[in-house]
Amino acid sequence: MSFATWNVQGIRLKKDIIAAEMQKQNMYLIALTETKKKGQGTENVGEYIHLYTGVAKEKRAARGVSVLIKKSWKNKIKNWEAVNENILTINIILYGYNITIIAAYAPSEEERYSVKQDFFDKLDQLLEDFGRYREVILLGDFNGRTGRKNSRTLWRGNN
């Protein structure tokens, strides 16, 4: 099994390119972040099923997380949930194991503290709710930073 995460910075014109790259790399599942796709739903993209969640349709396109999963795994999916525009969960049964895949896109450093705290509180609650009797695969972009901030540049990495 090959899983991956990719920050796509908008998916509108990239779905076929992503699916082709997944096919080339023999990948079964990829979590996509910063999709900027609105609403929630599913769609077919080549040999993959695209499960997505984003901001409400009346809002400006932002955030968004989705998963492309091989169509051959469709019968292994028990259910999926668009938790919010930053978190999506999929419950599947693989090789006799109950597995929950969480695709997450954390708010950036520039977001208000309360927005970041809400995201991590929700993620913690989900992990707690899943309990210890299933396998959990957490994929995503957690907007981590390294280095230090100074007045001339936003971030300067440690060399």
C-alpha cells in the first residue's frame, strides 16, 4: 500500500494530473490539502474516487481537504465523513483490519489562535473517539514551520 499527502494549492485544473501521477507511482490513496474546493461530495477521476470537503458554496474558495482512493477499494469503504472544511475521515476494512484514515489540513500560522485551537481540539476529539481498537492513519498538512521569524523575512530557516 502506498499513501501520500500533497498540498495542491487549488485542485480545479489538477485532478487528472494528480490521478496520472498516482497511477505512475502505483499509489492507492492520497490526501490532498488546500484544494479550495467548495462543498462536500464525491466524483470519479480516472481510476480513482475523489472524496472532498471544503468551505460552504457561498464562501470564497479557501482551505479544503480531499482524498483520491483507487476505485478497486470502493467495496472496502464502510463510510466517510466530511467533518469540516479541514478534516475528512474514511473508515475502510483492509486485510481484515478496521482502519480509519484521517485527512487533515491545519490552519496556517497567520490564522487566529482560536481557529488553530479549534482545529487541534477537533482532531484530538476524533482520535479519542476512535478509541484503541482500530488502526488510524493520519495524513495531511499541519503547516509546521522551522526556523525563526525576523522583521525582514517571514521565516528564515536554520542553516
